[in-house]
Amino acid sequence: MHITRDESRHLSGTLSMLENLASRMPKEKRLMITRQMKHGFIYLSPLLFEPLADFWKLPSDFIEWDRKLEEKAYECGLGTPAIEEKTKNWREAILKQSVRLEEIGIQVPAIKEIGLDGVDIPRG
């Protein structure tokens, strides 16, 4: 819950700055922001989703054990959300801001891991 509150503050500040800057940005710069959003998802995936194996260099059984440990943490009452809840939270958070972003000319990236349609951004 505290992470959500803290990250919401960062997002609000960032969106406020973007609103002031986006109208003066060429299309290529606005696309760079879309790319940064996609890369932010990948970078934060180990904390707020699950590590994306084709990006993070992890042992072959890491995700299996990570899921087991998160399940145990949930069972023990630590409030660790299931992957379905993490997926829903990410998708809803981005969708909630997508109208505002698109109004200022910033496109939302496609993030297939959470079922989000948008601009295809290669990971490389």
C-alpha cells in the first residue's frame, strides 16, 4: 500500500511536468517517453509483477521458486498479491492514466504480459 501511494506521487509529478513539456516536444521525443514507460515496466517487473525471464538473467528455476515463496508469503498473511492481482493492478494503473497521456500526445506502450494494447516497442 505504501509503494502505491509513493509511486502515485511520483506519477502525479511526472505527468504534471509532461503536460507542460509535451506540447513543445517533437513526435520522436514523445515516442521516447512511450519507450521509457515500457522499459520502466520491465525494470520494475521483479518488484511489482514478476521478473521477465527474457530480460533478467536469472537461474532457470528462479521464477518457479519465486512464485512458491510468494504463495507462502500470502498464505502466512503477509499480503503478497497473486500474479493475477499484480497483472490487474498494473493494467488498471496504466489505463487510468492513458487518457491523460494521450491527450498530451504520449502514446501508451503495448505490454502483452498484462494484456495491454498500445504501441509496439521492441525490448532491445
